Amino acid sequence: MSAADYIDEALSGPRLPAHLYLHVPVCRVKCSYCDFYSDTDIGGQRVGALIASMEAQIQQWTRIGLPGVLETVYVGGGTPTLLAAGLVQLVRAALENLPARSDCEVTVEANPDSVTPDIMQALAATGVTRVSLGVQSLVDTELGMLGRVHTVEEAVAAARAVNAAGLDLSLDLMCGIPGQTLPSWLVTLEAALQLAPEHVSVYPLTLEEGTPLEVACATGLEPEPDPDLAAQMMLAAEERLRMDGLERYEVANYAKPGHESRHNIAYWTGRSYIGIGPAAHGMIDVPTAALVGLGGHCAPDAARVRYAERADTDAWIGGAAPEVECLSAEEAAREDVMLGLRLTQGVSASAAELAGVTSVLERLEERGLVERYTAEDAGGERWWRTTRRGWLLGNEVFGDVWSGE
């Protein structure tokens, strides 16, 4: 199924929680640029308690009766592969307890230092179909700058283990790293393509306040990232990846035809999804929210519930309640347009009109950030999408659409 076909299906199908996200915030060390919650001091009994608690939540959804069939499962982190056999157990619990499509897409995130051929083979046998490998760079000095604990040699070995297990390989790459040059970025791109990925994600580095790398740059110990150079790197990546048949279908994601991430497309097309695990996020409609006890937090006119599980492993295991945010129908429609503009095909003019953001898009059009076009494969309907400049300045586009201004 192509990305366009899957997006059409996602937009027209029922908005049920047919997507499952399992969050394993366990890391060997904290990378110098990362401000996400992660636990670097977990092992033994605590790991067992984490897995048991996640399995218990899966069982809760089994008892509630999942109103839909799982289309995708995504295990993110952190570094899920640090759980080794525990990760296999967790994936098996999801696929054996919840109804799933026969072609369910099952993705596991991994860091190269925790990948072994045995783990990859075991995951494949359990039903995993994709591995998202956090390579970031294929230049050792740049990996050191990011605080990564793996080497280029380990990254190559990990990718080969994924390939050997018959799993789709997705590589995460990062540009705009302090000290990174355009030539060294091209080295990373060329080396990545030698690993035969079906999918590549390219992210410009963002310096998050309070992280070691942000402090080092703020105090002059390391050079500040150059946003103009990062933009050049994004453009160079798009050109080089396309030469190998990897087309950009979203702001940061490229894939060979038929290998687009269906799970992430679900996010960008407003599909409901369940989030399980410390610091996990989920988004479900109000009737389903009522089934799991979240609907009581909402105003009568709420249409969508977003929730964030407690970013504390022990508190989450202990049953801490999630933070809940409720969106009105207008806010949900505006969110759908904002997220849909991440996709290269954009959003329909009718969706923008429903969300009340047509005037916002017209102002962005005047600034050269979005454009209108006719979607021939959608009956000639008019659509909005970001321009090349709007792609590179996406945060401005998304922020204006969400605020409605």
C-alpha cells in the first residue's frame, strides 16, 4: 500500500484506537542533546515491574474491548532493545491479547549498541516488521559530540543484523550537529545508503534548554549550530535520498514506495492511538475515553482526549494518574490540519475550511510558506501543502495554524 493510499484510508476510516504505542524510557546513558524523560538506573526487579505493569495495561484494554483492530504497534523509547527478552515478551503480549490485522505493522526502536543478531531474529519471529535504528551520524567524532555510546562500526553491524533478520530498516539521522560540515554530512548520507534502508528519518538538531550540549554551546565550549547550514543539509539529504528511491512523504521522513511508516501517518492524519508506559502519550475520542475513565475530566463539548502518562517510572508503576487535555471539535479540526501539513500532500481545502483556518493559510500563502494545488487523484479537489520554504520553516506554519492566527 502506498503512502497516498494509506493516508486516504486513514482519513476515510473510523477513528478508533487501532494504533498502539508502547513507551520504554530505559537508556544506558543520557545523550547530551536529549531532554526526553528516560531512566538510566533501571534493572533487575524494576525492569520486571515495568514490563509487568505494561502487560497489565494491555490486559485492561483487552477487558474493555478494543473498538477496532490493531493496524500498527510502535515500541519507542528510550532504548527498548535494552530489555532484550523482555522486549520480545512485551511485543508478544500486545499481539496475542489485542486483535490485530494480519499485516499489522510492528516497529521497534533500537540503538546500535543494544542490537544483536539473536535479538533481531527473536523479534522477527514474534511479529516485528520494522526496526528504527538510532544511528544519528556515521562519523565517530560527531557521535562523540552527541554523547552516543555506539561507534560507526557498531551502527553498521546493527543495520546488517536488522537486514539479516528480514526486517525493514529505518535509519534516524541528525544534521546541524556542532562541528558537522556539509562534506561530513554527505559522508553520513552515503554510508547510510550503503546499509540499504527502506526508510530514513532526517532531523535537524534542536538545542533543548538545560541539556549538556545546550549548556556547552551557550557557554562557548562548542560552536552554536548554524540553522542555514542545517537547511542546506536537509536539502542535500532530500536530493541524495531521492536518487536511491527514497521519496520524502513528510517533513522529516523518506521511504521507498510501500515502506512509509503507517504508525506515524496515523499520528499525522488524526487517528486515535493508545499510549502505554511511563511518559507515553495517547489520543482517543470521547466515547472511548469514557470507557477508560478519562472522559470524566472533559467538558460536555469535548471531542478529543489527549493524555500523558506520568514521566516517572516508579510513580507510573504505582498507578499515578495521567495528565489529561480535552479538545473541542474546533480544536481537534485545527490540530488535524496542523498535523496534516507535515505530510507532503498536505490537507484538503475542505478540511481547512472546517477547521476555520483558511484565512490563516491564505496569509501563509502570501509569505510563500504554503500553496494551493489540485489533487488529481482526489477528484480534482483543491488541497493545501507547504512550499519548499514552508517545509524548512515548518514550525512557523504549524504554530500559526494551531493558534488560528
